[in-house]
Amino acid sequence: MTRSTHALINWSHLRHNYGIAKQLADGEAYAVIKANGYGHGLVACASALSEADGFAVACVDEALALRKAGIQRPILVLQGAYDSEEWQQASEHNLKLVVHHRHQLEQAAAAKLKHKVVCFLKVNSGMNRVGFHLAEVDSTLAYAESLGQIEFECVMSHFATADEPDSPAFKQQLHYMAQRPWHLPFSLCNSAAIFRPRLVEGEFLSDAISRPGIMLYGSSPLQDKNATELGLKPVMSLRAELISIHAMAQGESIGYGGTWQASRETQVGVVAIGYGDGYPRHAPNGTPVWVSGAICPLIGRVSMDMITVDLTDHPNAQIGDTVELWGEHVDVDQVAKLCGTIGYELFCQITPRVRRLAASSEQA
Ligand SMILES: *Cc1c(COP(=O)(O)O)cnc(C)c1O
């Protein structure tokens, strides 16, 4: 028998969540499936979302993996090409590239491109990571035009604080984008921005191609609303098995560092999952763990291959019972918050040791 620790993936929930993104988006929605589909599987996500308007990934390598798997929808590469060879590959495999820096255009000039490459011009509207300032836009477009092989489809930007309610910085970024007339349509919204009003002095900034990511996986992109309130359904259920139950006397402590001490006689449950599977080592005492129908608090430090939970108030639990760390019964965002992180990181940290299984008989 193999270790039962696994991530159960509900593909119909992924499609449901994409439907919500599509409903709220002004135009098309490219499903963001970078970083192995936020840990859910790159090709598997693309296959499950075969009706999506397109996909977005971080790098050309990820895009090529999709093409190799036979995915033919539009694919946008969010960091664009890293060198001339990648421009070549984008041209051969019909990938759309973000252009965020002049050196990328110089690399395009050095490549011998057979076909035109469709590009998104990235504007730095205030996040200050990548992108052109407004003052550089005209000269950049003119230079790209002079190369002859680049066709801009959208002007794109990315928000730093759309997750915060009533964020002034978010409004400033919208203002920045509205400052000049554009002859190109916008691609502005990540998941959080899709849920926010995009009005600048009464004018609506309409998005031609939105880029929803985290919401597709059923984690809330907003600080002020949980996933259920937004109608999102959890896609991944991280599961493991109860492998031991034993009693611990009052006053004894448990796990590395003995960081939790029993204030009463305690029934301890041991679960076959740890940080070696991607369960966060920083999960504190009291983090909710679902054990065959009841929420039981985590006690003691998370080890590499095991965690311990308090089963005292759940006397029916038995060895072999199913445990859920997050998913249908435990909100991933609640676990993330307790660990001082975000759902994105918990999903991405799942290690290869954890098998990914489809939730129902339906095919991805
Ligand atoms: C990752 C990413 C997204 C998706 O963001 P979410 O917060 O997951 O919706 C959108 N746009 C860009 C440029 C990204 O890098």
C-alpha cells in the first residue's frame, strides 16, 4: 500500500470558479496557471479549463510544456522572453509575450522571427516591479514598430493592493492608467481587481483580457471577504491518514521542543503529513485539522512527516480515518492566516511526494 497522503483535486470546482471570473470580467479571462497551476498541476489545469479564453504562465518554459501537451488556446507569458531564443520559440509556438523592458525588444531584434509575435506592453503604474513608465511608452512603441515583427494587443498593468478594501494605492494605479489616451485595450485585472470597482472620476476602465489566478483555485483574493462569500469553491483538498492514537498524561509535552503541554489527559492523534509534504511548519497550536467529521486542533510542532492533533473531544476517531488539512472542510485561507502566509504559498509548497488525484470519476 502506498502512503495515503494526497491532494484531491475537484476539476468541476475549478471550472465553476473560472465561470465566476468570466461572469465578473468585462471581456475575456485568461486563466493564470503559472507555477504548476498554483500547485494543482499545469497541464491538468489547462485540460480541465479547455474552454478558457486563454492561459497565462510566468515563463516560456511553462508555455512550451502546455504546447507540448497539445494545448492550443492562446498563452500569455507574463515575464516575457528572457533571451532571443525564447523570442524565436514564442514565434514558432504562437505564444503571446509581455514586454516589460527595452532589453527584451533588443533581444527580439537579434532574433530571426518567422512570424509576428503578439505582445502585451507592461506599464508600471505604481507597483514598481517591472514595466515602462508612461513617459517611455511612445518611444517603446515606436521602437517595437520599427522592428516589424511585433504586434501589440494590449497594454497591461498589475495592481499591488487590490486585495485591500478601499485601497488608495489601487485608485492611484487606476488613475495612472487613465492619464493618457490608449489606442490599445487594457489587461489590468488579477483576481482581486476583478471584484473591485474600476472607476476613475466616473469613467470605467474596462478590461479586454483579465488575468484571474488565485480565485480559480477557490482561495479568496480579498482581505475583506472569504471564499464562500465570493461564491468560490475549494479545488484542492489536502488529505492524509490518521496513523496512531495514544493517550498522554496531564503535564506531558509533545513533539520537537515540547512546545505544547497537556493541561488534561489527552488523546493524541498522529497524522501522516508534515512539512516534507508542504504542510507549513509554522502552523501554530490550535490550527484546525478536520478528522473524520470533526475539527481537531493541531498540537505540538509540525515535523517533516507527521503532525499531532488533539482527539480528546473526538472519541470516535479511529486509526485509518481520513484527515483534511484544507479543502472542503477547512478554509485554506484560515490556515494560511494562522501561519502568517497566503493560500498561494500553501498551494505552491505542496511537494512532489503528495499525489494529486481527481476528486470524482469525471476526467480532467
Ligand atoms: C500571478 C499574476 C496574476 C494572477 O494573480 P492572482 O492574484 O493570483 O489572481 C495576474 N497578473 C500577473 C501579471 C501575475 O503575475
